[in-house]
Amino acid sequence: MSEAVPPEDRPAPPALPAQPPLIVAEQLEKEYRGGSEALRVLKGVNLVVQPGELVAIVGASGVGKSTLLHVLGALDRPTAGRVLFRGEDLFARSDAELTRFRRHEVGFVFQLYNLLAEFTALENALLPALVQRRPLGEARALALDALREVGLTERMGHRPGELSGGEQQRVALARALVGRPAVIIADEPTGNLDPKTSEGVFELFTRLQAERGVTFVIATHNLELARRADRLVRLVDGRAVME
């Protein structure tokens, strides 16, 4: 019978291979034309987002934060450069394929919430699942689960006008979670909220990242919150500067 090998003398298990990046932006450019004039907003942005990472994008107003998020989420096409999603060129896809990409792979959270005023919190939250053509019962179950995760179970029957700004943003986040996306893109999600409520919403992002492995790309003007992300990226003159 062979002797047991002390733990300290045992060979270390082989390291697991690193996950490939979820999103890679390469030399992104975006130009808007108005008559004979052209406005270059993005001027060669490079960015890598790993699965499960929370990346904060900061910069002065008008520097291109929203434009960058729109390109990463396939809401807009770049003028030049490319976005790789799980290693595949995103904009090599057809418009119909990009629509499916937005429905299944990306959840969006906006500064102004973009909730339907006549719908309850539950009805707003389940919409992405219905767009994915899930059965109503499954969509409702997913929405209830998402509202529970953001702490709004007791408010699910309320309409947006009956909710505070922070509660409305939580509904918007629940809606983004319902489709089980690979990444949530949030454009100034705390821009309309007071400091205390902003803190609570950002804490919710970090908790979902830690507990569910949700990937977030967040544009914010709140530098104090941004510094708590895994990585902070500053847009300066249309280019990304890592901090």
C-alpha cells in the first residue's frame, strides 16, 4: 500500500484555460454627417470586456459614451472598426440577425427608464421574454424572479407613476435581466437619481455581478461609483484611456 502524499507535496492541478473575451472593440470610429459637415465622435476606440466583468465608462458630456454603448449593443453601426462578440464579427451579421442579437444577448438600462406608463412593474418586466416568444407563464415566472432579485416583489402591481425614480430604475433592471442576456448595457443609470438612491442601484449591479456573474458595461458621470467597477475606462477626445 503506497504512502499518502502530503498535500504540500502534491502537484498543483492544471490551470483552467482563461475564458475568451465576451466583447472586443477594435479601432471603433463613429461619424455623424449633417449636410457637408461631419462630426467624428469615436476616433479609434479599443476595448475588451471579459465575461462577468463590470466595466465603467466615464468622460465629459458629449464625449461619446452613449455612442459607444449604442455600438457595443448593436443599436448603431460603427463607421469603421469592428466589434467581436464571443469572437465573431458582430456587424458582419444581417439586420435581422442583429435584431435577434439585441433580443437575446443584450439587456439595456437607460437613464430615463423607458417604462410603459400604462403597464405595471410586472408587465413592463416581462416584455423582453414575450419578445423572445416565450410562453406567457414562463415570461411571468422570469419577471417575478427578476423583480424579486431587485427587491420589488411587493411593488409588482404598481405602474411607473406610482413608483419612485429608484424603483423605476429597478424595474428597468429587472426588465433587462428577464431575457437572460450575456451583457447588460446601462447608459447613465443613476443620472436621474439622488446620491443615496444612486448608491443603492449601483450596489444592486455589483451584487448581481457577484451572485449571478452578470456582465455590465455602464456609462456614468459619477466618478465615485465608477471607481468601484472592476475597470474604469475614460473616453478622451473620442478614444478610450484605461485607468
